[in-house]
Amino acid sequence: MSSRRDPPDAVSSHALALVPLPLSISHALHDQQALPSLPTAVTRLLELARSPHAALSEYAAIIESDPALTLRLVALANSAFYAHSQRSVTSGHDAIVRLGLETTLAAALSFGLAKLACVSGLERIWRRAIVAAVAARYLAERLCPDDRHDVFTAALLQDIGMLALSALYPETVDALYSDDELSHAELALRERALLDTDHACVGAWLASQWGVPEALVVAIAQSHFAPLAPTPAEFCLQLSGLVADAWLAPEPIRALQGFLAYVASHRHEELAFDIPLETLLADIKTRLPPWAELMAITALSEHDNERLLSAAQQLLFQQSLSLQQRLHEKERELEAWQARSRLDALTGLASRAYLEEQLLEQFTLSKAEAAPLAIMFIDIDHFKALNDAYGHQLGDSVLQRFSEVLLSVLPEGAVAGRYGGEEFLVLFSYRRACELAPIAQTLIETLQHTAVAQVEEGELRLSVSIGIACSEDADFASPRELIDAADQSMYRIKRTGRGSVALFESPAS
């Protein structure tokens, strides 16, 4: 399927622009009349939620216009989760007061989607969503209580893209979704191989169409591929999916392996996961039946809690030490590889690739904040003649010694790297060209008094030509143009005698 990407349209969130859908999928979604749609009352609730001044009575009026929705919400408010007093709730208004607006909206949305999943034959998807949501709520209450409503809703909605993909490509995906042997991660990878996207991206698109808040759209889009350093809310969402996979899998051992590995690889102060697995599983077992009844989901898989716990304890006993060791080894290998890719092997300064990466980031930030970004382009004078006269080995030694001198005169925060051969580039965020001139002059004077090598003729010293440009000097459209400006300034020095500094002068000035 084509991998071309389309630009975000009017209904897409900013997050979706980061992971756009393939053009063919996007067109199919826009053209498809059989896509899942929400009940009228739920759609009206979402529209009302976008108004910052909506009154509780307005929400209650919409809910009570749908008798089935009213009954569901009243039942939820009277359930063991929320009934903290003996007084029974009997109206939509009282249900909102007891549940809170966030939980009311999440519950209303999920009631509508559960019905859609059952009608489309994808009840298994919704069973996973319920288990994940229950687990996510429990985890978030302990790790990030302020985010518990958002985490619960994101877990509940993370797989809604399956409803859309099943409507678009039933012959392609229905067999995939009915394969109990596939883990959820494997299923997402198969989707990408078949369709060049996955249900998380499609689900985010669908949620955006419905007018779901953007933070929730982002959570759905990222629900299956968490960042390397997740927030507590993202951590809970990832764990909830792994717990649901273990709960519903015919053989839960592999999913529990993934759960333990994920916890071990993200263990740090902010994510102090000290929740006993036994407690988590027991809580899920208690909460599942009433949620299943509220969602009208039948045949909810009821794994034996003790069997799950036994498998988890066995894995933990057998693998905790070796798993932790392997993870640390992999992390060290990754860190070493990243460090090597960022450094120039000869000088130890930043590599050209890393320089360009940093320059792009800083240039983008400079534009966004209207803050100056200055760069210094340095070329060692007569280096080719030096190489020809004394050989490449001494030339390499000179480059290393020069790099040490360069670092010694730079202020904190400057990023220095070897751009190529005897050319060097230094980035200075939040500094103007005039601030770099004294630094450049210090470098020139330091080199005049520093022997970089000993040759037959005596001590070898260097001179350098330096060009300086700042983002404020002209309307630069790209980092490449900023580099070219500094490069032009440097060559102006080359043509007029070398061993000095020149600031970029725009044609306009």
C-alpha cells in the first residue's frame, strides 16, 4: 500500500500531524460511510464539553434525553466503585454530581463504543479495553492520581481504531483481529506491514473526528509505542495494555514477561513501581464483573487469578536478576552507540551529523522564541600544506590539539564539532554575533601562544580564519543558510589575509 503521507486536515490534531496517515487510508476514512459513529447524546455531550461555561444542568438535560444512557450512568453511580453513602442516585443530574464530569463523559463515550464493538463482531477488542481501563485506573490512582480520569479514558479508547479498520478492510483485518496467538504488539506490527499504519493512529484520527479533547487524541496515538522516558500517565497506559494481554491470553506467560520487562526497564524515582502484582490482579478481578455488566459485554474471560500470579512469581524468580542484567547491558550498549554516533572519532568533538541535528533543533527553537542563535565557522589556515609537509599522522595530532584549545576558550553551553576536514562549527544559543567576536579573538590569540606540535623547524603554531553569523543578521529560511552565511564570512577573511575574524554582513545592510 502506498506510503505517501497527506498533510493534516482541518479536523486533525497537532499530534496527528506528527504521525500522518497514508494517503490511501486518509481518503478511505473520509469517504467511508460505514465508519463507527457515536450515539446522538454522546456526540452532544462532547460538543458541550468544548464549552468552558457549560452548566451541570445542560449536561444532565442531554443525558436524561437518552433513557438508556441515563440508566447506565445511574447504575454506575450506584455501583460499589462510587456509592460512598447509602443514598441511592436516581437521576442523571445526581449521577454526574457523584461521578464527576470527567468520569461521566468517559462512561458515556464507552457505553456507546461498547455497543458498536458488539454489533460489529469485535467484542474481544472491547473486553481488552475494559481490562486495560480497570488496570489503568488502579495504577494511576497510585502513580499519578491527578491523571486517573484521563488515563482510564485513554486505556478504554486505545483500540477504537480497530473498529474503523474493520469497517474499511474487513477481509484484511478481521482474521488478524481474531488470532488469539498474536500479542497486541505483534498485531500492531502486522497492521503496519499490511496497511502502513496501525489502529492507534487510525483511532486518534477517529477520536479527533468525534471532537475528543486533543490530549486524549495524543494519548490514543501514542498508546502502543511509548517514548523512552514515559511520564507516569504514559507508563500506566502501557502497563494497562500488558496486563490486559496477560489477562485475556490463552497462555499469559509471554504477556507477563513483557509486563515485567517494561517495569524493570523504566524503574526510576518518578516511576517508583512498588505495587504488588498480586494486589493489582486481585483488584482487576473484583472490578471486572460489574464493569462488564455495565458495558453489556458477555463472556468476559475470567482467568484464574492464582494461575496468573503463580506465572508472574515464577517469571520474577527465574528472570529478575538475569533480565535486569541484560537490560542494563543493552542500555549501556545503546548509550555507548549513541555517544559514538554523536562524537567525531578523531577529535572527540561533536560529529557533523550531531552538529546538524543540534543546529536544526536550536534553529527551530530560535524561530519559535524569536531568540538569537549564533554560529562560528572556523577553518585552520594552510592545513593542507601542513599535511603535505609533515604527513597525515602529525596532521591528525594537530587537529586533536586544536580541539583541546577550542574547548578551553568556549563558554558553557556552546556546542562545538568538526564539520569536515579542518573545518569546525560552534553553536551558541541565545547569543548575538557581537558576543562571539571576543571569543573568536581569544581563540586566535591562544593559538598564537600555543605549540600544537614539535617539528624540525621548532614549535608549530596555528592560525585560523573565523566567520560569524547570527539568526538576527538576516531572514534565514533554514539552518543551511545560516551556515552558508558564516562560511561566506570566513572566506572573506581567507581572501584578505587569514588569521582573523569576520561577522556576516547581509546584502541589505
